[in-house]
Amino acid sequence: MNTIKNLFFATTCLGLLVATSSVWAQQAAQDTLWQTRCAGPSRSADMLTCETSQSLLVKDSGKLLFKIDLIYPPKKAPPVLQMQAPLGFYLPGKIKLAVDGTPITELTIGTCDARGCFLSAPATDKLVAAMKAGAKMQIDFAPSADKRQSVDIPLTGFSRAINDIQ
């Protein structure tokens, strides 16, 4: 019974987020939408994990809707795209990413917990190049089995952020 209540609550929360889709907000100034950071056990460049990220918040509540991280692991390992998504959407519907309307990839949910659902995929050269050249990324998801919703993530500053961490 508790699980059903939690699922109902999560679905209701997502419904409220979807209903307010016209009021998405970015927290940072346009030229700093993509934040960067590097950390590691030493200052040696090959030991650092560097990432650039952006969070999409609901304007009225400030709650996290989506968070995207592009992570470059140490020792020149292949980069990874990670995403945090809200609870309560139709999981078999997957999350579809496009840049300026051109489909790029589909992501499958890895895990979910109280903070949301988490997805991960290789950050291919095609994906990174499209994001560097594009104006906005579309995140397409299914709040229910028979409905899809799309939100835009500005790519303003993405090229600068990638150049800073590479």
C-alpha cells in the first residue's frame, strides 16, 4: 500500500511539473548555463575527472526537473552523458534527446531513488559535436503511456565549457 501511495505521489508531482511546462527556468545567466568542474586525487591532468553540467528547474518552485552532466573520466577514458530526471514518468517510454530537432539518442532508465531517476550513456563524438554546434537540446519524455512531453535545454556556453575541461 505504501508503494502505491508513493507512486501516486510521484505521478502527481510529475503531472504538476508537466502542467507547468510553459514556465521552465534557468538559474544561471545565459553565458554561464553550463557549469564546469574538475577534481581528482592530484593536480595531474590525467588524474582529473572533469565535467560540465546544467540543471533545468521549475520556475515557480525551484525544483529540479532535469540535470545533465557530460563527464570526462581520468586517464582519457571515454566521456559519459549522465542525466537525472524526475520521478513519476512512464519508464518504458525512455527519454529521447535531440539537438535543434535532430534526434541524437534514446536513454533507458538505470535506477531511481527518492531524488529521481538516473540515466547514463556514452557521450559519443556525434553527440558532443551536435551539442557544440546546436542552440538547444530537446529532452522528450513520456509522463504517461499515451502522452509525450518535450523541454528545451539551452546549449549556450556548452562549447566554451567543453573547451575549458578538455
